[in-house]
Amino acid sequence: MQFEAVAKEGKPQAQLYFWQQSQCLVVPRAYSRHTGIDAAMAAAGDLGWSVLFRASGGSCVFHGRQVLCVTRLICEPRGTSGIDAHYRSFTASLAGAAESLGVRGVRTGAAPDAPCDGRFNLLAGDRKLAGTAMRRRSRAGMDTTLAHACLWLNGPLAPSLHAVEVFETHLGTHKAYPESACIALEEATGRAGEYPAVLANDWVRAMMADADPT
């Protein structure tokens, strides 16, 4: 994994990645020890969703062609920046891209009715547009921090939200996630029906323009 390689190398650097993967649910590795995990994975599989495990915390999220993943890696001297500072700078970059594409009411905050809620969601008004997560490794006087976001490109989001609900029901953590608590980039930008690949490319260009003012 690139995160481990950067942490092991221990040289000051910053990297930004944009990527997607096939349809799946991604959950914290700790879920693998839950007594209901086999039933949850089987139920998700019946709906056409595989389940993958990740090293970071949080809860269940969905990936697929309608989701663009953004990952930033920074290696810097230990103590340079706290976790919240990294969250704020990362979400500021996300917010800048969203605003440049015409999203209104962009802010960072909680979205209690959306899946995998946290303090640093990217919101359009009160609706969740992207979720974020972070991981840090301190080694040999250096901090390596991975900041990650899942941006919802296009809808409908209801089938994906339903898959999360079904999976979590078998873990005893079921909660209904109304589609009204979430918003995809196509709706937030007024570009209904746009191909997700076009939306993803526009987002990448917007973030890269902000990262490289030249």
C-alpha cells in the first residue's frame, strides 16, 4: 500500500490520488470480528455487493462507478500538524473544488441521517456530498497522514443506501438513511443525467487547479 511505503521511506512529501473501484461495501477491519458479519456479508452479496475491510475506523460506506475516491498523503516532521488541521486543510480543498463547479451552500459538518457520519463531511446545505476519513503513522520523527474522501458523483443513491442498511441490520446497528440526507454531485451542480466519468474528470481538474496555481 502506498501509505505504508511513504511512512517507511520517511521523506517529506505530498501526494494526491483520484481513484475508483468496483461496486462494494467497505467497512472497518474490526467488523470482521462481529458475530453477525457472515450473515451481513451474505445479505450484501445477495444484493450484488461484495464487502471489503479497511484499516481506518468509521462505519460502512459504498464504492462503485458513482463514487470518486480522493486520497491525500502527506509526510512531514512529527508534530507539524494535528489531525484536525489536516482534516480542515483537506476539506478546504474539497470545498474549493465543489464551489468552482457551482455547488452552493458548501460547508463542513455532521450529517446525522447519512451513512458513516462524522465531523468533517463535505456538505451542500445540510446534505452530505462526501465523507472523509483519516489515518496516521508516526515513525522515526515523521508523521505520515492519509486523508481520504468518498465523493458521490451521481444518483440514484437509494439502492446504495439500501445496501448499507441491509448490511448493518445484520450487525444490529441498523438505521434508515433517507436519500434526502444525501446529495450527488450531478444534483448539487444542476447537471442531472451527466455521465459520472465526466463529473469525475471535472472534479479532478478543479482540485488539481487548486493544488497547482501555475
